[in-house]
Amino acid sequence: MSMKGRHKAGQIVAHIALILISIYTLAPLVFLLFNSFKSNNEIVESPIAMPLAWTLDYIKSAAEQINFIKAMGVTFIITVLSVGLLILISSLSAWVMVRSKTKMAKVLYLVFTAAMLIPFQSVMYPLLDIFEKMGLKNIPGLIIMYGGFGLSMSVFLYHGFIKSVPQALEEAAIIDGANIFQMFFNVVFPLLKGTTVTVIVLNGMWIWNDYLLPFLVIGNRDGVKTLTLELYFARLTAGQYGNPWELIFPAVLVTIIPIVVLYIFLQKYIVAGVAEGAVKM
Amino acid sequence: MDRYYKKRLVPLALPAIILFVLVIAIPFIMGVIYSFTGWRGTYFVGGENFWESFVGFDNYIKAFKTKKFIDAFIYTIKFTLVAVIVINVVSLAVSMLVTYLHKAASVYRTIYFLPNLLGGLALGYIWQFIFEIVFSKILFSEEGVVSIPALCNMTQDNTKALFALVMLFTWQMVGYMIIIYTTGLNNISSDLTEAAAIDGANAWQRFKSITVPMLMPSFTIVFFLTLSKCFMLLDQNVALTDGNFGTRMLAMQILRTTRDSSPPDYGLAQAQAVIFFVLIAVVTLIQVSVTSKKEVEV
């Protein structure tokens, strides 16, 4: 076989392998989609077939049961505020740490990044104790906690990038009479766009889907719950007598729809964000 | 100019410092101190304050005598070992296939990343269905497509559940790791591999002598991420088996310790949490220093 022919054959084999893996990757999601339109009986009797009728009844009742609209609003607000807080605080502090070049800045940076090794479980109980005593065992407290936990990685990402940003522009801005905040937000921050996307993607995905922290902070208090929390409690209450698949599937489906829709529109940035984040480390 | 920034270091970094101290530093230090006390969550045994309640290393000794903790410790190590190997082998192999097909590659990467968007809890519920119904009734039961008893009722057996969890987590993580590996592979200049091919190196020799050493920075990151994520796994563990059949991992063990006894033994839970931290810190630091030493400068 010629070199070119061998290459062609190799490509076909590679495609077949990758398509098989794609099927394996997508199959669980297809089950999820199909089974969101079926009754419990139909799910158990024909678990991988297409639904007999594409009825929205199960999705509607699941969405009601997990207070979908409200829970999505709560999750959205928590995620946006936490990520916003993180971006603001970590970019500003990473920048001033890089620029001031003092021993203290180096020590600070070291302490921040070393904290990446601390698992959540090691601080969880004292943290809840402190926040409860401060009257912060609520959504504002939750946002502050996310701000603290996302800090290490975000400072680290910004720090890595800012090192490569030349200082000359900043000096020019000061000579033009800008104060430090004007200089930061008009000159420096726009240059950090790539890193900001990474910080949004990595923290946003984690905070949106997080189960443990909302579980510990908000728990089963009525009214305000995140999507993941609603899902957990719906499963818990309905699951006392076997598995309520006709609730679980549509409930899971509606909780993941917002993030999948976002992914379809922003996938280029999300993939770039993950790649960027990894290269920095 | 340096003085200009120096003066502003503390005021500008202050919000970050406050957050860090409040959320990480103080709770961490308190956690270590509390692990040496008879903390019960709402009170301390033997006094009003923690300094009246010191018990020395009692909580640590108790932790290592608690069967559930030892089991969770071993189960976590076993899971991490298997999962890190499987995730890395699969994602590296897929990455090499993907980079081999330059143009079409991004479509596959997009598909493989999808599972990563879902939370561990949601994933766990879907896979519970797959293991309990699809695997156990349709595919691998005696009346199924092929009878493979090892793949039936995987969530109801200690060892099988370990592999079920590995399958689930591999399915979830591979897409993320592929992005890192393909970025690394694309950075390897094709000049190197072509030169080696002209010199007569076969595919395996090129992989071993060029790809692997050049990919070391990616290995450092992927190993670090997979190791720490496997050690800290919680949501999937909760959703798939909820720790039944001795499948509790350390993160869940620490969380449930306070429910295992009455009054809840927070001192014991905290001692387990400190051991957990030491385990993760030691293992990941060793890994990072070993793999980054092998990185080559070009």
C-alpha cells in the first residue's frame, strides 16, 4: 500500500474508534433524554427505546417538584455573584502582587497557592461554625465561601498571565494622570480577558453544580435552594420506596439544560478556558 | 515606579487577604486545633472553651481504630489508583487519535467534554439507572445480550461498585483531560517526530523517546488534577451507592462521621479531616515534584 493509502486507512480506523467512543459518551445522555418522556413502567420495561409518546407531562411535574424556575434563579444569582467577586478580587490582588515585587508579595502568593492542597473537608466544620456564629449561614455567606475557595486557583491563573504583561502601558497611564483604579480597569483588566474567561469557566462550572456547600449552608430550609440541592432532596423524598425514575430523569434533564445550552453557544471559549487553565499550571 | 506599587500592595490585596483568612486560614487552623479536643459541634467536652477540652492524640488514635474510617481510607486509595490509571490511559490514547486527525478533532473534543458539564449528583443518578437497569436487565443478565455476571448489579457489591465508580468517573473526566493532552501534543513540533522517523525509529520508539518526555508538563497537570479529584470524590459516591456495601470514600466518611454517633463526634471527624489533608498534600506534592523533574527544556 502506498504511503498515502496507508494514511487514509489509518484515518478511517481512527474515525471509527472515535465515533464508537462518542456513542459511549452520548448514550447515557440519550437515555436521559428518552426516559424523561416516559412513565415509570415504560422506563423499566423498555429503558433504552424511544418514548411511545413525546409527552411533556413528566418534565412539567418534575420541574414543578424541584421548583425549577426559582431554583434556577437562585443558582444563577449565587454563581454570577460568586464568580464576579472572584474575578474582581483575584485579578486586582494578583496584579498588585506581581507588580510590587516585594518579599511580602511573594510570601502572600505562596500562601494563596499552597492552599490549593487543602481539601474542603479539612476546613468544612470550623468554617460552618464560624459563619453560623457570624449570622452568615445563608446565601450571602455561601457567596463569600465560594469567593474564598475559588481564590487560590484564580489568583494563580491571573498571576501567571500578568507576569507576561508589559508594565510600560501602566506607566503611561499614570503619567496621564489616571488613578490606580482607572489604570487597572481601563488599561490592565482588558488585557486579561483570556484569563478572565478561564476563571469564569472553571469556577462557574464548579459553583453551578456544587452540592456539598449548599447542602451544608442552606440545607433543607424551605424556599431557597439551588438546583442541585432541589434534585438531591427530590430524589431523597421520592426514593424512600424504590427508585422514582419518572421523577429523576426529567428532573436531571431540566437541571442540566441551562448549562448545556450555554455550552452549545460558548463551547469555543469553554474549551479554550480549560486548555488555558491547564497550560498556566 | 516600584515604590508606587509597593505602597498599594496591602490596600489592594486586602479584600483577597480578608476572604482568604476568613474562609480558609482561620477554619483550617481551628480545624487542626479542634482535632485535638473533645469537640461535639455545639460544645466542648470538659469545659466551656476548646483549651479546656484538649485530649491529645486521642481522636487520631480513635480514627485509626474506627473500622469505617480505615475501610474508607483503603477504598479511597484503591479507587484513586485504578481511576488515575484508567483515566490517563484512556484520555492519552483518545488524545493521540484526535491529534492524528487534525481537522475533525474539534468535533470529538466537543462531544467528549459534554459529561463534564453535569454535576456529580446528576451523573450519579443517570449511571445508577444504567448499572441497575440497562446493565443488569438488558445487556449483561442471563436473558440479556451477553451474560456477564461481573457487570450485573454493580452498585450492590463492594468491589463491583469500585469499578462502577471508575467507569462513571472516567466517562466524566476524560473530556477534560483530553483538552489538556491534545494541547500538549499539538505543542510537540512535528520536526522532531519526522526526524526520528527518518532515522528509522518505529512508532513505539517515537512515542517512548519523543512524545512522552515532551508531554511531561501535561502529565504533571493531568496527574495532579486526577489524583486530587479522585481523592476528594464525593458527589458521585453519594449518588451511586450512598456509601452502602462499604463503599464510603474518605470525603463521605468525614461528612457522615458526625451522624454515626450521638452526640456527634466532631473532634473525631476533624482528626479524620486532618489525616485526609496530609494524605492529599503528601501524595500530590510527591507526584508534582517527580513529574516536573522529568520535564525537559527545549
